[in-house]
Amino acid sequence: MSQLLATIIAAHGRHYLADADGVKLQCVTRGKKTNVAVGDIVKLSMTSADQGVIDAITERKTLLYRSDQYKSKLLAANLTQLFIVVATEPGFADDLISRSLVAADAAGIAARIILNKTDVTASLARTRERLQPYAALGYPIHEVSARAEPEHAVATLGPLLAGQSSILIGQSGMGKSSLINLLVPDADIAVREISAALDTGKHTTTFTRLYQLGREAAIIDSPGFQEFGLYHLSEGMLERAFREFQPYLGGCKFYNCRHLIEPQCAVLAAVAEGKIARMRHTLYGQLLHESAQTLY
């Protein structure tokens, strides 16, 4: 039985669609395993002209996933960068942005923020103000308007995608689909093909999918979600994933300091002095609490 390498470009339940040098193949895992992610490079055994079985996943460079108390959900593998899409309207959740940034830093993936709908000028100044703390941490913010200035959006984001494997995430209503349609020629056609191959009918927004941008780049679109659980991150991973904590780690009185209520904690001192945003430290405490609740 011949074996070949292919990239997973979509997943729906235990059914996957893989791309092997431009040829689309439907495939399944052996047994009940569902630990395959979009972006994975897998070894397939062909079972017919357009179908195969996944024998193995090659070593991943990175893996992005979210988790709740009971289970984890793989978002994508082998990413090099993550774009968080927000907009002037409807309102976005700071919690989701912060959690996404922490997830990216913990996974070793570069993170950027896209501010879409800049043509809605009434809320632009306030939105910029809300994003300022993230800019201060060193996360680039790119302003675009997919609908009003499509050419500018492509000119701004196109070069950032070159040679990268990127994922776009964000809450529903932020204009993520509009951006994908601008950045990926024939995206609508590709979605229909993928839906037909995975037999998902009209449920095209419920799965993550990868689009090739030439040979050297890819962009992954994920369903809009409102929450980003990080129950899988340990205490050590969490303190390192808050980049503004870095200068203070190792400076606490106690070597096993959790940076919550301990005396002579360098991180808490930085929060008190305004060097670390209180909003971010509060999130750190929340994530630390969540990581202690894990049941899987």
C-alpha cells in the first residue's frame, strides 16, 4: 500500500481533508483517535484514488489549542503567526484578546492584532485606546477596513503573510470572513469544495480550514468563538507566557512564588508601580485558578 505525505486542510469530526501536492484526499484516522489538527503534515496510506487513512503525524513545530475543564480542542498545527481580528463595532472582549495572546506566547507563535472596520470613525478613537495596552507590550496592531478600503487591506496584510503559516481568530462579527475573501482568491469556491468533500452541507463556518497561498505560505480560518480556555497551561508555562512578567521572574523572595499574595513578590511590586497592567495580572490569577481545575 503506497504511503504519501499530505497537509490536513480541514477537519470535521473524525473526517479530514488532506492536500497532497494539489490533490485533495478524504481521510480518516485509525481507530477512534481524533488528535489530528488542521496544518498537520501526515503520512497517509491510500485506500482508493481519493481516500486514505492517516498512519502518523509528523513532528509538529507548534500546536495551538484551547481547553476547558474537561477536554482540549486542537486549533491548528505548525503555525508561525496568529492574527486576532477585532473591530470598531460590534464590541470585542479584552479577555479573548488577552487569552489568545497568552496562548500564542505559550506556543511560541508570533501574535498580531488586526483592527478592522476603521471606516466606522465614531468608535475608532475609543477602540485604539483599548488596544494601546497590547501595543505597549509589543504586539503589532494593523489597521484596515476590509469593506471600505479593500486594496489598502491587502497591501497591509499581504506582505505579512508571505512565507508564514498564519491563523485568523476572532469573535463573530469582526469581519474575519471579509478579510479571508480579500486575501484568498476563490475562497468561496474552496469552502464549497471542502464542505462537499467533508459532507458538511451548509455548516461551513463550524470547522477550521487551511488555504494555501502559493507554495511557501498558508492561512487558516477558524470559526468565530467567544471563549478561549487555557486550562492546559501549567503554572510555569503561564508566568512565562505573560511577556511583561519576564524581567521580574526570579526576583521574588520565595523561589516558588505564585505572584498572587506572596510578600516581597517582584511581579506584585511591578503591578503596584504600574509597570504591569492590573487587567493582565487579574487574568493571570484567573488562568492560574483554571489550571488547577483540570479534570482530564
